[in-house]
Amino acid sequence: MDFALTEELSMVRDMARSFADDHLMPLATQHDRQAKIDPSVFPAMAELGLWGLTVPEAYGGSGLSNVALALVLEEVNRACAATGVTLSVHSSLVCAPIDKWGTEEQKQAWLPKLASGEVIGAYSLSEAVSGSDAAALVATATQDGDEWVLNGTKLWVTTGEQAGLFIIYVRTDPTVSKAKGITAFLVPADTPGFEVGKAEKKTGIRGSSTNELILNGVRLGPEHILGEVNRGFHIAMDTLDGGRIGIASQSVGIGRACLEASIKYSKEREQFGQPIGNFQAIQWKLADMSTHLDAARFLVHHAAWLRDQGQDCGRMSSQAKLMASKTANFCADECLQIHGGAGYTDDFHVERLFRDARITEIYEGATDIQRIVIARSLLRA
Ligand SMILES: Cc1cc2nc3c(=O)[nH]c(=O)nc-3n(C[C@H](O)[C@H](O)[C@H](O)COP(=O)(O)OP(=O)(O)OC[C@H]3O[C@@H](n4cnc5c(N)ncnc54)[C@H](O)[C@@H]3O)c2cc1C
């Protein structure tokens, strides 16, 4: 067993770290306050090849591993979680399933544009009636000759405002049990009848847009179906196995930002005539944060490695997300406490980290759902 990163992985991580330090870190507060990612960010990410990190070289990407993606996402999210979730969704919930389930024509049509950042991707499974119970979705696609006609309203779509391509899951057979009658469609943003609706006002990751989608007689040919008709739920769930590694990486990134801010403040802030870092109560907080973070990171890398080997990573990716998201919130809470009253104001970015950390326990399967996935796998064995 070798815990050292390869030279290539170290280079990729260092490249992402210096981009995050130089470009993202100075903009993260602005992203949060303006609820918008600065227009300079996406082209800068394109220049570094970040949008196509795991897309095969044959389709214009870098053909790197899920471990590489996890390393990059940790660095990006350490600086700006709004940018981080945009990249995570694009890579793991859009590029990955097109690469895995797409036809050659679909790959050629979309992967080069996604890899270059010309088109940003979004994933649309949730609806008002179907969050954790994702298979209960009610938006439909009905067949009309060769074409399919999509109707309904989707909810909570990350990057809704910027995406050029949406993978949208709708019901194509209402007569079979709910998970069996769902199909995934590739929907370009400029398709007639497709509209991006209301934007959510959120507690955290405010720079990332989260929107309703309105499908009003959206007509698509069969070439827009990803995978097979009525097999979409399987694609949605397999895709989330990868996506959860991304959100777990995001969690580790946010947690690390909390630890770094805590160490800095513990050395600077003096009370009772000495830096607060001299007090054992503060030292124990730092020690626990570091230990939880390292444990979470190992789980993330193990899950990503399993996915790279083509092995089932479902339980490990849920364990990574469960552990890492809990850790992000633990670190954010301890970080705010270490900062005292200052941490509760927007003079310090720790209040943003506290708000940003919260989402990691909700999206791509809430904490309770991760536990269900893990327990089911254990009881099946
Ligand atoms: C900022 C943001 C971005 C998002 N981005 C996307 C996106 O890009 N694409 C997309 O499709 N969706 C997206 N979502 C939706 C997200 O995946 C759902 O919010 C999430 O799956 C939870 O669903 P829900 O909000 O309906 O909560 P509910 O399912 O209503 O859950 C409410 C509570 O009940 C608990 N619960 C539910 N069922 C069980 C059970 N069986 N056992 C124990 N506890 C249970 C949950 O854990 C939770 O605590 C996003 C959400 C947010 C907030």
C-alpha cells in the first residue's frame, strides 16, 4: 500500500491549489454577497482544463482519474464552495454519465463542449414531491411518433442559470413500479418549451444558482435519450455514487478552510495575556478537527479509487459523504466558536464557511439517506 500521491496527482493538486489561492479565494466573499460567481472564474477554469478533468482525451478532456477530481475539488471548495459545487455537478453528474451511458454521437456532440467549458452541465432529478424519495418524481415524457414531449416542473437545479445542457429525469411509464418507469433526457438549454424558473435564496453556497425548471411541451427526438427508455433511475443512482464523492471532497475542502482559519486565529488572538492557542481547550478542538478531516479524506480517496477501478463504490461513497459532511459541519462549528464574537460577524469569512458547510448534509442524498444506503449494503452482504 502506498499513501503517496503520484507525481501527476501532486501536480494536478498543486495547480488547483494555486488557482484556488490566487483566483478564487479573493472572490469568495463577493460570490456570497452578490449571489453570483464572478464572470472571470469560468474562463479561468477552462484555461486550466478543470471542466474536462475526467473527460477522456479522445473527447477533448484530460482523461484523469476520480482521485484527481477529488483532489481538485478539495482545493477549489477550500477557497469557494459555490464554485466547487458547480464543478462537482458538471464533472460527476453530467460529464461522467454521458461518458458512461452515452452513444458515440452523444459523446461527440457534448463531451468536447463540456470539457472545454463552452457548455456547463446540470443534473435535474428532484421535484417538489420527490427529494429523498427521488423515484416518486411526476414530470413526464410521452411519446408522439418518433418524438418525446416533456412536461412538468423540476426543482433545486444547481447551475440552472448558467448551464447549457441539462440531464433531466422524467417519468416515461406510469404503469410500472415507480423506479422502473423513469428515463434520462439530454436537454439543451435553448430547446423550445424549456425555461429556467425561480432562483432559490439560500443559506449558503449563494454564488451557485439553484433553480426551478419548467418543461412545457419540450419536444425531443430519441437521440436525446441517455441510456435506455425506462432505465433512467439506475443511471441517476449510479451517477450519484460518483457525485457523492464530489460532495464529500467539497466537505473536506470546507473543513480544511475552517481548520486553517482556526489555527491562524488561535495564534493571533490574545486573551489573559497569551494567544488563545495556548489554552488546552482550543488545542483539543484543533486536534479533533485535524483528525476528523484526515479520516474523511481517506474515505474520499478510497471511494474515488474504487470508482477508478470500476468497482462498486456505492457504500464507500456514502460513507465518505456521511463522514465528510458531518466533519465539515463539526469543523465549521468549532471554527466559529474559536473565533468568538468575531466569528459571528461577516468581518471574518468563517460565518460563510459555517453557512456553506450546512448544505453538504442535504444535497445528493441527505445524511439519513446515506445511512440507509450504507445499512442496506451491510445487510445485503
Ligand atoms: C442548494 C441545493 C442544491 C441542489 N441541487 C440539486 C441538483 O442539482 N439536482 C437535483 O436533482 N437536486 C438538487 N437538490 C435537491 C436535493 O438533492 C434534495 O434537497 C435532497 O435530496 C433532500 O430532499 P428534500 O429537500 O426534498 O428533503 P426531504 O426528502 O423532504 O427530507 C426531509 C428530511 O427527512 C429526512 N428523510 C427523508 N426520508 C427519510 C427516510 N426514509 N428515513 C429517514 N429520514 C428521511 C431527510 O433526511 C431530511 O432530513 C439541491 C438541493 C439544494 C438545497
